[in-house]
Amino acid sequence: MLKFISIICTLSLLGACANTVDKETRIESEHDKPNVVMIFIDDMGYGDISAFGNDQVPTPHIDRLAKEGQKFTNFYVNSPICSPSRVALKTGVYPHRERINSFLESRKNNAQRNMADFMSAERLTYAKLFQQAGYATAHFGKWHIGGGRDVDNAPLPKAYGYDESLVSFEGLGNRILWQKHGNQRLSWQYSPDKGQILSKRKHQTTETYVDKAIDFIQRHKGQPFLVNMFPNDVHDAHMPSEAKLEKWQGKGRHIKEDKFFAVLDEMDRQIGRLLNAIDEAGLANNTIVMLTSDNGPTDWGHYYKLNMTPPPGFTGPFFGRKWSLYEGGIRMPFLIRWPSKIKAGIVNNNTWFSAIDILPSLAVMADLKLPANVELDGEDMSKALIGGNQIRSKPLFWEYGVYPTIRPGLKAHRSPKLAMRDGNYKLLMNPDGSQVMLFNLEKDLGEKTNLALQVPEQVSQMKPQLLKWWQEMNMYFMQENPDISGYQ
């Protein structure tokens, strides 16, 4: 009798397994378009992930993406501050075309810096591109491309191509608020048509985003989907749970660093939950997961007054931090996993590219056609993203600080206001031609040796290109207000 029961159980188990396999196979074959999950972290430095050098806080869940996919060491964002960095990622163009070159805040302060109050909803975003191709789309996490404080007329996320959303920090629509003062004070008072408010403590935000993302993926696993998961844990002020802080108490140089370690640890755990959910849904093989950060780690002056040099957050071998055009402000870790197309464990140290290249690259990877009337600054880097060799055909350019904005707390981190990378060379300078710096990034990751006087021919070649680019970008600001003083 026992033998009979055992046989029945075994057959049942095999049947269950077969059903599971069939179900996974069916899910994978219900459509042939790849799903996309974009993880864009707020203020995480190049070296904050173990796979990129952090030996104090293990990040095993994020590291999985490096082990199971490809790691890039030459990826850039297009600004050392959040709002323009996010515009560039979502649109594939330099954010100056939207008159967003610093963080968005109140109407008065935006106007004083000649900035827009929010990104135009007319601009193509990768969410719109995928939505128009039949994808289910969602954004969960930090927004900061407009809406908040006294800017109550910014478009809702739906206008940018998202079917569902839950945002925080300078955004409208359904949103998390964790304080009733400061920059979130006015958002509590908006009318209900601006979205529902979810009151959460900051350390609960990423858990909530991940819950939403998992629910969205499970509801849409039979059709292609695109999900943004944009955590803001490691943007200060760092506010861990008491339990997580207890784990890290005394491990840092100061309680402020203990808190940073705690929020980084928790964010890694939450990203692990999201990856596990994708895998358990049988969707890993055909889901593109990308992970990077929006700019370098914090550089507020108050950390230096506490003898915390550098402040919390690691930039690896790079000099400079947030609000700086030195590498520590703009070079970010970049990981991509797509098991059906990308071999596991690849490290790419040669291909340099940036966030504006993501939209055109994703379009090719998902076999989506770009609208004929759209011009992008980014270029298709899909060959490199799936593990091939590829050289970016155009230089990359940056501007930060020409108009009034936040400057790094450490004066040495205050870079010239323009930058350009072409091949292994990087040129920095001000719009008036002062403070010229030239570095060979292949030999000098820390930007320690200024070669401007040693290699003048390289400066002569790059300088006119950098000035021409800035003159074109500056026209968007000058057209809005020809009387603006500009260079400071």
C-alpha cells in the first residue's frame, strides 16, 4: 500500500513539475518581445556595489546581475545631478533641449535659473515607444522631472507613457510622501485629481515600489512589459529602519555612515526580491534588466565639517562626486542581464557610452521602430550591450554650473563647467576658455595629470567641438530669456 501511495505521489509530483515547465514554456512563448526592467538608483556612486569595489557593504543581489550578465566600467550619465540625468535617460537627448540642466524645484527658483518647471510631455520617451508597441508600462520610484512644491500643473506620468505609476520626490500622480514639511509640504494640499497620496516612511519606499513592480509583472506576464524601478534610499538624508540600523551601528566612521550602510544593504535586499520574482515567474530568460545610478554620491559640505572625508558613498578610483563633471560625478556602474542573448559574467572595460544611448539601443534590442520625425542625441549601442565589440561614433558632452546651481562641498571637486569625452581623452573647460584640463582616461582614471600643455594639438581638436555643442545647447536657455546673465 505504501509503495502504491509513493508511486501516486511521484506521478503527481512529476505532473506538477511538467505543469510548471509547461507553464514557464508557455509564458516565454506567449510573445517573443523582450520585457524590460530599468533600475535607476538615486545618488549611488560607482563603487557602492561590491561588484564595483565596495568591500564594506556586500551587495550580493545586485552582484547577481554582474555574474549572470554583463558589467560595464565605462558608462556615463549625462549630468551630475538628478533631474537632467533622468530626462536624458528617458528621452535619448541632452536634457538642455528641455531647459533642464539642474534639479527642479519651486517656480521661483526654476525661473531664476532660467529652467523649465517640468519636462514637456510632447517629448518621445522610451516608455511611449514601448507603450505604442503594445507593451504594458509602469514607473515605480523617484520621478523628479516635474511636479511638486508649488508646481502643480506638471503632466501626470500617464502623459509620458506609463500605464501605471507610483512616484516620489517632485512628481504628481499617485505618490509616496514621507514628510509634511520641506519640499513635500505643498504636495499634500493638491486636489485629488493630481493623484492619491500614500504616506510611508522613507525606509519603506523601495519595499513598496518593489511590491508594486512584482504585482505589475505578475499581472502582465502574458504580454510584454516595461517597468521602471527607481529607488531613492541612498539619496541623503539616509533614513533606515531601526532594525537595519542596529545591524550596521558602529560599522561606519560616524552614525551618518552607519545609516548609509544600512540603507544600501536594504536596497540591495529589495532589488533581490524583484529579481527573484522575475525568475520565479519564469520570465528571466527574455527579460532585459538594466541597473545604474543617476549621478555620483553626495558631497554636502556638512560632512566635511564632521571630518567625514569623503562623505558616505564610494566613487571607486574616480575623483569628484555629485555636482562635479569629474568622473566621480558622472561615471556610473552599469549592469545588464538578458540570459537569452547575453552570456554570463562578461566584463566590458572598453566600450564607453551613456544614458542618452539607452533609448535607441533598447529600440533595436526590442525590434521597435523609432518615429521618423524624432532626432536623438544618443546612438544605438545594442551590439555592445549584448556582448559584442562596438565603438561609440560621436563624442559625449556635459554642462553643469553655467547657470546658478548646487556646487560640491569640497572646493577641489568643483570642476570646470563643460566637459567632453572623445576616445580616451576627456577635456574640461569653462565657456570662456578658462580652466582647461585634458586627461587620458585610459592611463589616468583619477584625473590627476592635466595634459593640456603637453598635448596642445588634442586640446585644439576638442575645444571647438565642445564650445560648438554648448553654444547649441545654450540657445534653448537664451531663447527663453535673452537677458539672462548666463556664465557666472
